[in-house]
Amino acid sequence: MMKKNKDTSNLIFSAFLVTAFVICSYFFSILIQDSAALTDHAKLMFTAAVYAVFGLVLFYATRVGDGKQVKRFSLSTLLIMVIPAFYIMMAGIAPNLPFSEQIQAHSQITTFAAFAFGYGIPYTFLSGYELERPRPEETTKPVEETAEALEEPLTDSEEETNEGDE
């Protein structure tokens, strides 16, 4: 019963964390867009950074669980999610890259790419939590029994079998 309450409270706290950061990231992006001191590229860079942090927080908020953290490397996530998102973010900032004009014309693309980048980086290297499974009991004989068997002299029939093998 206690585990169920713990899981429910973890999910509720995660939902509040995600909701709070969505609201905060929205207000930060509005604050950045209304800033007169920043250039368009700087505004885009700061907005991308805010949403990349949002993706990172969302990853950790959705990875609630017991057990140990499972580390692994996912090449497919890196190739399909992280590298294209990084390119879209760079093309939104650097005007000399291909498709830069189209990406800069639609700033939402850079925002979504920053979110995918922030979520994809930890997802490439971590997959969540895994409970340790109990190890099955060993079916081999204990060491003491094996040592006793080695000390016993061979019988005549065993000696003949060993000589025949050579």
C-alpha cells in the first residue's frame, strides 16, 4: 500500500513540475521577445536555451521510478532526434547554413527543436530506472563438496576410464 502512495505522489509532483516549467518557460520567452536590447538572433538563442532546459526538466520529471538508473547509449535517438534538433537550432541562429531563412521565418520550429534537443540529450544516454531482480539460487554444488570430491582417491573403474581417455 505504501508503494502505491509513493508512486502516486511522485506522479503528482512530476505533473506540477512540468506544469510550472511550461508556465515559466512561456513567461521567459515572452520576456525575451519583448526585450528591446536584444537582437533577433539573441532572442532566438535565449528562447532556444529556455526550451532546451524545459526538455531536460521534462525528461527527468517523466523518469520517476524506483531502482537504479539504467545507463545506455542510443545511437538511433542521437541520429534521429538530437543531431537534427541541434542543426535546426544552429540554422536558426547562423544565417549561412542551408534552410536558415525558412527556419528563421518560423521561430516555433526552433522552439520545438530546442525542446527536442533538451529531451533527447539525456534520453540518448539514460533510459530510466530498473528494479534489481533477485538472482536465482546457484544450482552448482557448494565449494566444500567439490573440494571433498577432489580429495577422495579414484576407484579402480574410474582409473581405467581415465587411462582409456588418454
